[in-house]
Amino acid sequence: MKVSRTALATAMFMSACSVHAFTVPSSLTSSKFRTNSKLNVASVEPPTINGKDTKEGDGVPMGWDCDENMECKEVPLCDDEGCRTTLDCRIHGEWYDLSGWRKAHPAGEHWIDWYDGRDATEVMDGFHSDKARQMYKRLPKSKTETAQMLEAMALPDSSTQINFRALREELENEGWWDRNYLHEATLISIWASLVVGAGLTAGTAPPVATILLGLSMTAAGWLGHDYIHGVDDFSSKLRNFAAVAAGLAPTWWSDKHNKHHALTNEMGVDEDIATDPFLFTWAPDPSEDSPLRKIQHLYFFVPFSALFALWRVDSVTVTVNAVEEKRPGAKSELFSLMAHYAVLFTVFPLAVWVPAVFLSGLLSAIIVTPTHQNEEMFEDYQSDFVTAQFQSTRNAVTTNPFSEWIWGGMQYQLEHHLFPSMPRMRYPALHDKLVQFAKDNNVPGGYRETDEFQIIKENWELYKRVAEADAVPGAPSTRGRPNQLGAIRNGFSPAAAQTRV
């Protein structure tokens, strides 16, 4: 039976209130709605936006549709495809209705829903340019009743959060986001030298070429990582560097990596710790266990080595889909990937570039995994973003110039997580400030750092402990659980879940 827009809107208007979920009557369930029989309804009384009063037309509940510039217009809350769900976030003490902007969000819509009913101040400040941090104020404010309800449910900002915002403002005023172009040129020159060296030795000394090419891919990944996170003009111009130099697409990286940054070590949400069934970071429920877990500490280097290969496949897949979906910049990313593979296939023999990809994956995985996996993991959402980053992150203390370079800024993982858009060259000087900040704010565990070889050893010991442990009935799933948005099959946001309790 086809659901008419008017009939569904009327049913919603009569039975729903703001962000409360409701069950669609069985008489109104068509094939289009069976996979999501419960809907979360956004504000049914549109608020004032840009100083203009809004209204409903013909008694139909209205919502918002926003473009990438955060310019919004009223649209019916429901259409033949479904209904807009809630997305109300607190930013610097004000609640905003982001439901109409979710699809236009440049870094994807799949993770910002986690901030429905939550404070998103640190995420907004940390990931966005000054321009974007002014633009969000164009978005419609949450309905008064919705804002009051969510404010009553949400925890107030902690003193640590408030003091961190003051620290961020101080650093911004001091110019910590300004780039040193000579430093950037040096890093790019090192990468280029490795590629040239690999090309010159590809025919005469393939093993040497493989090592040089693998190192260049790892270096390119770290440079691209810095530029994709960056919010300055230089970073914008080099956004596709990772695609050209390493075969890693910015859209794929943003979609996956920003979720990790925003929800670090949240079990069932953070995809960076969801490495099962090949590697487990905690003992799973028996239903999700694998016989491989018992020997994971013996073969960990195999999935580590496959990291870059998997990322490359994902990059191509996401980029092609992004082009079909007409996401901004997708075509230029696709052309960049094509240029990368054209050079790779033309200049380097298969026996050189294939092992180089796996060498680069091994190096990258050894570097990125130990800075989070051995720290606190959270079964529930963490309202204090700043404290959560301190608790879930450990820095590596490098012992030589080569390590300082090959770690690519990831040895300063905490600095990066607190200030992801800051150029990585600034992180060493930020160390002492964060050590003092942790002391002044009594952050649990303080500023955590360990020798680079010790932190890698401790990560291996974690794999061994989990391998030797028995499965734990009821253990959290890396794929999410009921009332978590990570369990996409349930389709409920955190705020909507709370309203049903």
C-alpha cells in the first residue's frame, strides 16, 4: 500500500512530539518504511531563522533542508521516501537543529548523528575552519521545548572543557595554525626523493626500490593526513595529495577518520578499534568470537600489512560512489587516483609496488595502533570530549631522527586529537602546555607518553592477553548494540534513545 505524504504527515503530527520516537501504525507501513518502522521526528513547529518567522503550510509538519553553505529553507518533514530524523546539537551553549544539514555535511552524514542531543562544541571547533565556525550560526535554532528538554538531559560543560576552550582561544590568537612553508617543502621534498629513488632502482635493485617506495607511501599518508585535516588555504590546495601520492581518497578518509576523532575508543562506534575478526582488542561475546583470536599475537603482522591495500580498495569504492552521489570534489579525487595508478603501473614493476604497499601498511599499522588500543575504551558515550581524549590516547616518545620522521606526527597523538586541524609541525612545542593543562585540571591519568618501542611492545602484549582470555558473554560488540547509532540496523539516535527510557 502506498503511503501518501499527507496521510503520513498527519499521523506524525497527531502522535509525535519533537524528538520522541513513535511507531507507525501498521496500516501505514509500506515496503518503503518496513526497514525503519520507528521514526524520530524533528521540530514540528519550525523556529525563527535569520530573523524571519517561519510557518507551516496546509497543516503539514515542516522541517529544514540546508545546502553546503548552511543556507536553509523549509520543506515538508516527510516525503514518499521517509521522514527527517532529529539532529539537535549544543554548540557553545546554544542548541541547533542540524537535521536539514546532515546530507550537506562535507564529511558525511553517517557519524554526525552521534551528536544528536549532545554537546558538539569541541568537534565543531576542532574540525572546522574559521569560516565554517561562523557559518553554523546560520542554521536554525532548536525548537524551544526541544532545547529545554535536551538541556535538562545533557550534562553541563565540565571545568576541563571550559578551560580547554580558553586554551584553544589563546593558541588561535598566538597563531599556532600558521604553517611554515619551508618545513612543508622539506617534507614534500623527502617524499619526492624517495619516489625518484624508487623509480631509479626499480629495474636494477628491486628490493631497494620496494623499501624506498614503501617509505614514500607511508610518508605520503602522513602528509595527506595533515592536509585533509587542515583548514587553511595551503591544505585546501593539497587536499588531494594523499590520492595522488598514496592512492588514499580524501572523502573516504574524512568519512572514516573524522568519526574516529569525534568518538575515540567508543566501543561499537569507533571503527578504528573494530578490527575483528582478525584482531580483537577485548575478549568478545562467544557469538562473535573467532578461532583465530587464540593466535592473533602470532600473526598480527599479516592484517597489519594488509592495511594500506584495504584502504586503497575502500578509497576507490567510496570515490566512485561519491561521484555518483555528486559529492563536492569527488571528480577531482577520482582523477587524482587515476593519476596515481597510472604512474604506479607505468613506472614500477608489479614485483616492486605490490610488496611496497604491504610494507607501507605494516609500518603505518605499527605506528597508529598502539597510541589508542592500550588505553581506556568506553562502553558509553563520553560527554567530556577533552578528558576522553586524554584517557584514550598515549603518545610515543621517539628516540632518533628517523623515528621522528617516519611516525609522521602520530607520536604526538594527543596533540593531534585535541587540535586535529593544527599543522603537525606545531605539536612538539605544544607538549609542555598539555602536560601542564592535565595537571591543572586533574585529568585522570594525566598526559600519557611512552618510549616508542615500549608502546609497540605493550600493544603486542594486549593482543596476547586477549588471545589467552576466555570469551565473555555479553561483551560489547564492535558493530554496535541496541540504542547505539553504531547499530545501524536499529536506526535510533542517542537523543531519541534517551527520550524512550
